[in-house]
Amino acid sequence: MRELLQNPRLTERLVIRIAARRPCRPETLRCVWEERRWRVRPGVQAALAKNPYLDPAIALQLLPSLGPRDLQEVAADREMSTAVRALARRLNVLR
């Protein structure tokens, strides 16, 4: 996965599909997160944050960068961890 993510021909659209895939191994999602080229892209950030298979510690770091609509989706997703949903609700109220 790490080699794939470093491939210069890889597109953001495909990385978003990888990040949004359910079910997905947490290790795969961590690889996407660790690759700076992709984790700075808003679409990839949103796809990662909305995936319940992502490590909650990483999801909590991503939430402040999401827009209100994405935060609402995370807050409403019952598959997400309680802490992630609670922070998404709180951030949405503060905005």
C-alpha cells in the first residue's frame, strides 16, 4: 500500500475510493494518513474521517478540518466511535 500511495500516476479520486472503502483494514487507512501527499487533500481527509475503520485518534485529528456537512455526517453515523461522533457534534455547534 505504501508503494502504491507513492506512485506518481495515482489519482486523488482513487485514493478517496481507498479511504472510503468499508470494510477496510485500519492499517490501510493509516498508510493513507501517513502519506503527506494525500492527507493534506480535503477530499481524502473527509473520506478518512468518515470511515469507522479508521483509528479514532486519527479521526479526532481530522475533524477540525472538515466542513459542516461532513461533520453532520460523522455525527450521525452510528458506526463511528462515540468520541468521534461527540467531537463532530461539538465542532458543528461551535461553527
